[in-house]
Amino acid sequence: MTYRVCFVCTGNICRSPMAESVFRARVEEAGLDGLVEVDSAGTGGWHEGDGADPRTVTVLEDNGYGSEHTARQFRSAWFARLDLVIALDSGHLKALRRLAPTEEDARKVRLLRSYDPGAGDDLDVPDPYYGGVDGFEECLEMVEAASTGLLAAVSEHVEGRAA
């Protein structure tokens, strides 16, 4: 049975496609690509149908990640098929939990940086959209740091399902 993870930011052109790409690479490296499905979306639909921000694409490609992406808006109905919904900041966390049809669905929503033991108290991945490429590089560092812990947690669930 496939374990499904969806990363969510505001417009699905910067942070969440970056997290999707990095985590997909981690899943493939771990040999779990047939068992874990990785996706992303935005809390809003302003950019639906657009590709990722060019700065996201540049930073991903410069670091060896794939960058193919089409933006879309997260839908409440998706909770039924998702196992884990990863918010990139506390605003997304609140919006997604409000959107959740049930308490069980609301418990599926987690902050990405909560999987990074070195993150400290600030678990938000800052929105790099209004800044320069350095903000996108910082975003990538945060995503990569949290992806290790997230992969460990997801691997545990996948192994538990296989047992």
C-alpha cells in the first residue's frame, strides 16, 4: 500500500515544490520510490498551472535535483487519500487544519521543520518569493535538513505497513 505525502506552501511555486523535489530524491535514494508517493500544492490557487519559480528551478538544478512541476491548489477532499500533509510554515499549518474534514485528518498535518532536531524553536521555512536567490538557497538548506528526519518517520510507517 502506497504511503502518500503532500507538501504545502502558499502558491506552490517556491517552498513546496522544492520540498517535493528534495524529498522525492531522498525516497528514491532509500529505495522507497515504489512505496512512497510525493506531491505538493498551495493553500491558494493564484499560480495554478504555472511552473515553479525560476529561482526555485535554478537552486534545485544547481544542487542536482529535478525541477519539473505544475502548481495547483490543495483541496480538502485530498485528506482522504493522504497519509501526511507537510506544511512549510505555521500559517499553512493553521489553514490546512481548518480545511481538514475530521480531527483525524487535522492530525495528518505537520510542520516540515518539526522533523529537524536542529531547527530550534522557529519551525517556519521563510517565504523566499520577495527576496533574492540567497533566500531560495537558505530554503533548500532547511528543506534538506528536515528531509532526513521526515524520511526516517515515513520509513517507519512504510515498514510498519509491510510487517
